[in-house]
Amino acid sequence: MKKAFLQLHIAVFLAGFTGILGRLITLNEGMIVWYRLLLTAATMWILFGFMKKLQKIPLIDIIKISAVGFIAAMHWVTFYGSIKYSNVSVSLVCFSAISFFTALFEPVILKKKMNWTELLLGLITLSGIYIIFHFDTHYKTGIILGIISAVLASLFPIFNREFLKRTNVETMLTWQQTGGLIVLSALLPFYLNKFPVDSFIPSLENLGWLLVLAWFCSVLAFKLSGNALKRLSAFTVNLSYNLEPVYGIILAFIVYKENEFLKQMVLCWLCRYCCSIDNPCLFIS
């Protein structure tokens, strides 16, 4: 049991590190996700194939899993876009709204009873996001992308629970990454036409971080959380993943000193009634 908890929290920490990598990698969000899917899918086909973990599944299931993989891919695109247009902390705060959207969508999709307590707790998270939006409209685009990211992130785990009833986690993840890669590849030319890039080939530094993102934050994290799920309840796993934004924000504080941003926001809130253009902020120079 202790080993399962350790594996789970390593997986959550690795997931929290993706925010830092989203800022370290200088490619735009579309290219980051495309390379992440490419490297992750290739690694899973080789690794899980060698381990004989891949099962044969019906074509209809492949299509459904691939569709959910595209939802996951768009979640990553909007998540990294949120980081590019704001910062890691703001993006992860927005990501924490996943609890509200999960509480909202899960009963509708799975035809379950609405959990009003979870919905209320999710609304409290949204109120925190509103405070950031209200006091710093400079990050408007990043916050909107972050909210969209949270909506998408709340959807694919709901569908995954149904897939895991008839296939193993390795097969589901492999086809999910592959399906997301195929659909995103078809859409990428249109995306790059709208948001052109100077180069399609990542630098050696970017390639190194992309490998960390694919191998550690994707393949290893997915595998560890899957192993933990065998010993722990789904509720415990989902509850633990609420620590992902916490880990990510702490890392952002350490690496990028983003605590200064939050300090400024709080001070602006304290003096919002006395400051104006003619009467500058008393707390922040």
C-alpha cells in the first residue's frame, strides 16, 4: 500500500512539472503537444509492445479512444497556450477548476446523481479565478485558455473510466496518444497557418525538454498512476491529483519567482480603493 501511495505521488509531482516544461520549451503550444504526442506514442508502442501489454480491441473502440485522445491533445494545447499567454501559476490555478467541471459533467455523461457538495467546492475555485481575472486583465487570454483547458481535462477521464472496463490501461493510453497525434497532425497545417513558426525542428535544448515531458511526465507518470490504481481506490487517486496545481505552483515559485506576481496581486487588492492614476499604488513601486 505504501508503495502504491509513493508511485501515485511521484506521478502527481511529474504532472505538476509539465507546467514548468511548458515555459522552458520555446516552441509554440501546438508544436509542443505534437512532439509530446509523437514521442509518447512511439515510446508506448515500443515499450508496451515489448512488455506484451497491448491488447487487440475492436475498431469502434479504437475510434472512440482516439476521439478522446484528441480531447486530451486539445487540453494540452490550451494548457500550454495558457502558460504562454500568462504564466505557470495562473494556468495551474485555472486548471484547478477541473473539479467544478467534473462535478458538473460526470453526472450528465454517466447519468449519475449530482453531487452538490463537489459542485459548491468547485464554485469556490472559480471565484478565486475570477479574483485573478478581475485584478489583472493583462492575463485575460491566458485565463480564458486555462478555463477551456480545465473543461477539456474534466471530460477525458470520465470517458476513460468506461474504456478501462473492457481494456487495460496500456492499450487505452497507447491508442489515445496515437489517435490524438493523427487528428492533431491533420489539423496542424491549419493551426500553423494561423500561428506560424520560424522552425518546425526543435533545438537540442527543446528536444531534451520534450523527451523529459514525453518519457517522465507522460509515459512514466501514466504508468505509475495506473499501477497505483490497482491498489488504491479511484477516489483516492483523483483526490491526490488535486495536488498537481499545488506542486506546479511551488515549482513556479522556485524556478520563475512567480510568487512576486501573487504578492503584487494581493497588494493591489488591499489598496484598490485608494489608488488611481493620480494617486499611484502605495504598496508597489
